[in-house]
Amino acid sequence: MEIVVRAAAEYELHAAATVLAEAFAEDPVLAEIRPARSGEDRLAVLGRLFAALIRAVPRGSRDVDVAVARDRVVGTAFWQAPLPHRGGLWAFVRQVPELVRVLGIAGGLRALSHLRRMERARPAAPHWYLAEIGVSEAVRGQGVGGLLLEHALDRVDRRRQGAYLESSTSQNRRLYRRHGFADGAPLTGFTSAAPVSMWRPAVDQAVGPRPA
């Protein structure tokens, strides 16, 4: 099955968010922010959440890549450009009603607390931030996550900038290390999750290629 990785079209953001919802349905950090509720369609709820989070970043300050197989989105990577984001406050404000509907007031406050904690751990150097990456269950284990990373990191390297992410699982960290990320400090303050920061420095293309 051929898988093509490319930039997402605006009309594909819903499908991209749905893939992230499937991938993060059991994520421990997300479970702390938005616990499952009895009788709800959790994938639909999380899809709305991820769609709002993507749109909370201005178009010019985000890159959303999709992996497509047979015209179906099967993988998504959501990157944020180096700060500051021009128009970022207005983009976020426009998503507040949807975020409140999904998270509730208490969940929104928990989310803000976690986000602030995570933002404080980010490096001072300009960098692209991998906010979310996920792959549909139907294609897991087929290298789709690696294809998404390679696609974005080639772009980051052309810009000669660093890249940063947080990872909650040792399995994912092995993938990120293969693409040049190194483990940083653990992020504290979570009840049932133990995310670790990971940093990939800017590559000087005049000296050599991107690390494998």
C-alpha cells in the first residue's frame, strides 16, 4: 500500500484531527486533562478537541502534515512554528468556546496549567514544536510515523532551526532518537504520566547532513 506524506489541505483538518483522536484515546496526559465520560463518543469528542487545538494556532504559524493511503488520511503531524506567533492570541480566542464545550471549565483550567508547565520547559532557542503526531491503528507498525517525521524534519533542516517535543512512552522515544532527538529533563507535575522533553538541535547543512 502506497503512503504519501504531504501538507494537509484545509478541508483535511477534520480527518487529521480524527486520526489524532484515535491515536491519543488512551494517552495518560490527555486522560488527566479530559477524562472519559460515561456514554460519550470519546473519539468524536477528542476529534473536536484536536481540531480546535490546531485552529488555535494561526495558519502562518503551523504546519500540519498528513500521511495518505488510498485517499484516506492515516497519519497526522501537527507542528508549531518558533514563537512568537503573529495573531496567536486572536486565533486562540476564536477557539475558546469550542474548547470550553469539550473540556468544561475545570478541564480547561487543568489544560492551561499543564500547557503552562510544558511551555516553561521548552528551550529558549528558536525551534519547531511537534505538538501532536499520531497514526491510525490500521497502519501502525508500517513506518508511517517515521515518514511523517522525515518529511517535517527535512523542512526544519532547510530552515536551519531546532525541533522540540515531549514524549510519554519509551517506545515513541526510541523512534524520536532515531531521528536525531535526545532525551532531556522529565516534566513533573503530572499524576499518572511521565513525559520527557526531547530536543533536536539545528543542523548546519554546510557541515553535514541531518543526523540519522
